[in-house]
Amino acid sequence: MSYNCNNKDFSSNMIDDTISCGCDDDQLLILKGACSEDKLRGLLTVDTETTWTQIFIPEVLCIPEQKPDVKQIISITSIPEIFSQRVVKTPLSGTIEIINDEEVFTPIENQEGTILTGRKLIIEGLLKQKVIYTASLYNQPLHSAHFDVPFSAFIILPFNTPLTQKYKIEPCIEDIFVCRVTERQIFKNITLFVKATPLVC
């Protein structure tokens, strides 16, 4: 896999071995945007109508051409914003029987325990991010770079959920991992928890 930073190709076998990605300065790095344990615990207090999922959002951020090289990452702020949701039809993994004039769905799981019920909630959003770093210049001034990274997730919904159903979507960042890979590249991975609660009119 290769990434193009400032019109230069950086492939995975071209990463400078002298630049450590061990994040020795972890204790100095400021991470903003992650949920507190209390908030996450509150989100996990669910009822039978509430569903949730967890996703990883890995990315390689390329420092904009007009910005200087990275010496050290100081902080990263990441805020998830949801801008789209929709219920879509999917295949079924199971059987449907008519019992007392009602459709009854009997699910069949795959090896991972996943069941396709015929409905999924597709969620799309944007990670709005700011990285503050010291530049590889004589006086090591502070610089910042902004990145908007799109993401999508899905949640399997109950059988026969109406396609018009709307949900209250609550995203929560569980973890942020960030590391300088080269002077122009930063690797970042977000662990995102997404809760969906049906809205009742």
C-alpha cells in the first residue's frame, strides 16, 4: 500500500527505519475527544430497542505541503460528527414462516455469530481533527494541521424494521492511537463506539 504525501510516493517498504513508531513520548501526548469511562458506561446501559457497534478508523495523515516537517506530535483533537443515516434492505440469513397471520423470522448465524435480518442501519460521519506538532526547524515552532476524514458504519436491525425508521445516533471515541511514521506522515487509529436508539414520534 502506498500513500501520496505532497506529490511524493511513500510505500510501506519505504518508511524510514530510523524513525521509531514506538511512541516513547506517549505520556507527553495530549489526546482530546475520547469519551470518559462514565459516559461510555452510560451509553452501554441499553434496552431491547437500542443497538450499537464498534469500528476502527485507521488512517495515514499527510502533512499539507505548505506546512513544515514534523519533529514531535504534541496533541491531537478528534471529534466525530454524524451527517447521514438510513435503513437499507439486506439479504436474510434464516427462514420466514407465517404463524397466526404473522411473519416469524428464524435466524441462522454464521461462524462469527452474525445474523442478517434483512435490515441494516447505515451511518456516515466525519472525523474533524486537529494535530498540533513541533516543526523540524531551528526554533521548533508549534504548527497545526487540520484533517476531515469520512467514515461509515452499519448496525444490523431487527427483522422488518421500517425503512423510514430514524435513530438517535451517539458516537463515542473509545481510544485514539497516534504515531509519527515519517516527517510528513502520521499514523492514527480511532476506536469508535456508535449507539443507535430508535426515535418514537
